[in-house]
Amino acid sequence: MKEYIHGANPYMPFWEHVPDGEPRVFEYNGEKRVYLYGSHDTVKTEYCGPDQVVWSAPVDDLTNWKCHGVCYTATDGGILYAPDVVQKGDTFYMYAAEAKGSRIMLATSKNPAGPFTNPVKTELGFDPGILVDDDGRVYAFWGFCKQYCAELNDDMATIKKETLRENVVKHCIAPWSPKDGMEDEKDAFFEASSPRKLFGKYVYIYSKRYYTHQPQYGVYEDCNGFLSYKYSDTPLGDYKMGGDISFNGGEILPGPDGKNQMSYRWGNNHGSLMEVNGQWYIFYHRQIGTDEYARQAMIEPVDVAMDKAGRIFVGKITYKDGEPVASEPVEMTSQGAHINGLDARKWISAGYAVHIYGGAKGGYNGGAGGAYIKPVYEKDDNVSSPIVDITNGLTVGFRYLQFGCNTPHTVTADILAKEDLTVKVRLDNYKGKEIACFNMKKGDKQATAPLTSGVIGKRAIYFEFLSSSKEIIAEFDKFTFD
């Protein structure tokens, strides 16, 4: 019986939908684990839901996630938005965003997995992010399209009024942002405040909203699919321009008109940085389905560095003569914490795709109303998340698989053929070398093809779907090599 890949990207089971993830490393009962606190997309018709759950993984294996169950339920049964959790002393403090983020409640537990109880109302606002500094002082950051921060009193719930600052990161221009002259055309705060500390400096991670074109990323519209950062010498100080760490628009491709294009549908983004076992990671989320209400938790390793002038670099860093000189977002991958690639000889769900491109109308997801990863909610760890509404010319890509030192001989795919079609398997890029080909008749559900070329090591794999039909031609469930 073949095993399924688990803990890739998304790293939780396909049936779980936890966006807005704040990662924290806590030691409890002598064991260090990464705990992930986020929203919980359960309502299905709007963002989030009325409860929050905790997942964790051992620091030495970020592919092995465990669910600890519900840790907090809204006091009014309403919708909870993005939380944060910090530790001070032997107590864990959860900042729960009730009433869709308009009422921030502070609840406590002696266990990082909760349950968090005895909630009290705080003076904080939307998307709270908390920093417990090395000297024990505590700072809070919050806001939506306008940024606030302050030091907290010992009660962890009220602010020291004299420390309150606004717009240490200037905000975006949007119909709902204030017209206060504090807009920033280049590095605009949208939401998702998350303070961290790197190299003794204060690093502020947030969701940026670009409202200028970013052709290098294939962005030609207002877009808040980015997680970005600024940095400062003091926690509430003046933050300097940093850069972008994560973008959830998939692989960036040169399009047919020469302009770069995304290969995956971008959506809102929220997450943070965490050092785990000596490696830094960006935790973020992406969209599936046809809306933004079934988001999935994603992770990528990132590089971090500081130059001689004290500038901070996070993401994919370019070095010159050993000094960091620039950084850009890390690529969005299928592998996540499987940093050597996904085992090609296990079942790999189509839901791990980070490239869904082309199709009848062209562009990411095959154009408006095109193909998408179908959300699943059945609590089965071997459930796959299929790609549906595939049309002629669509390519589906996975970055990356690990083939090891011996090439496989065949590839098998579970594909429901809704029309007669051909599926070409390509290597390294979506126009790359063809290494296998399936011819399927309408009604077929699985196909196996011999490899016409050897494949070893860590490689990207793409499936190209071709048919003379102008209708939906296939659903793609999973695949494996033998």
C-alpha cells in the first residue's frame, strides 16, 4: 500500500484550513515544539469561524504536525479573526480577535496548546501582534490600513498611553484607509502586524498592499498577496524600508506577451517569521477554491542576514563579496519543509500544486472562472484535494519532487477524464522536456505511462492537459512514480 505525502505545502492535512498563522517555538513539559496560532476557515461563506485550533510540530520535523483541538471559542459565538500568542513567565497569553477583529480579548493558559480561558477585553485593535522583549517589556502592534503600536502595562491588556504611536509604518491608499497624508506609495501597510527580533533589531512583518504595478511579480492590479518587513533599532521607533518576504501568486512565468505572469491565483496573505532549529522560515497562507474562505497554511525556509551598515535582509538574498546586497520573496513551493523535495514514489495530491496556468482563457488558474484546487473537509489524513474545472492547455506544476539516485520507470495518475484527452508530463518547467504521455478516453479514471527519459535528483514536474474539446476536460486527483 503506497503512502501519501504529508506535511508538504500546505503542511496541515488538506481538510484543515488555518490561515493567518503566527508561529511560536515554546518549550512545554521538556519538549520544544513549533505552535501555530491562526484563524480557522470553517464558515465556508466568509472569512474564518467561531473557534480557533492549535497545531504543533517538533522543532526537528516540520512535516509532522499534530492537532491539539479547539483552544478558544468566541464569547459571543461570533467570528474570530487572526490571533497571536506569547509567553511571559509560565503563562501563555492569547490575543483573540472577536467580532471580526473589532474586540481583542486576552485569555490565558499554562499550556501553549490551551485551552485559553478567563478572557478580558484589551485596548488593542485589529490583527494584534505582540513582542515580549529580552528585558521583559511587552509591545503590541495592530491596525487595518492604519498602523498603531504601544508598550503594554503589566496586565498585558492595557497600553501605556504615553507610548502610543501611529503610522510607524505608513499605510496603503485604499477606499477604506484614512486620508491623513500618511500614505506610502512604496511600502504600504495593509494589515497582519507581526513583530519579531533579528540580530538585535526589531523587525516588523506585515501584509503589504501594492497599488502600483509590480511587473517583476506579474502584478498589474492592486494586490495584497505579499508579506513584507521593515526594521528599526527600537521597538516603537522609526522603521526603515525592508522588502518583501513572501508572495502567494505561485511561480512567476514570462507570459506570451513578454510580461511576467503569476501561475497561481493570489489572495490576502498573513503570517510571520520564526527560527526553528537554527533555520528561519516564513509561515504564510494561500487561497484555494473559488473564494478566500478555504485558505491553507504554507511554509518556506528563508535566509536572513545583516550587512555591515546594519541593514536587515530577509527572503531570497543576493550576496556580493560575502555581503548581503538585496533580497526578494522566496519562491512558493509544493515541498514546504520537505526541503529535499517530495518523495516521488509516494502518492502526491494534486492539491500540492503551486502552478495552475494556461487553460482555455490563459493566465493563472486558466483565467477567470478557471481551474482551482477543490477544498475538502472530510477528516481523513489520506484524503486528496483535487484540481477541478481543467480546460485544454492548462498546466499543473509541482516544485519540487525528489527522485533519488535511481530513475523510476513509470508514472501513474488518478485523473477523471471528462472528455478524450492527452496528458503530457514535463520536466523542470511547464514547457520543459516531455518525459511521459497519457492518452485517456472519456470516463477513464487512472492511467499509467512509461517514462521516455530518466529522471534523478530534485526536479520540478508539470502535467499539461490537452484536448480538442472546449469544455471542462478533467479532474486531477493525485499521482506517483514507480
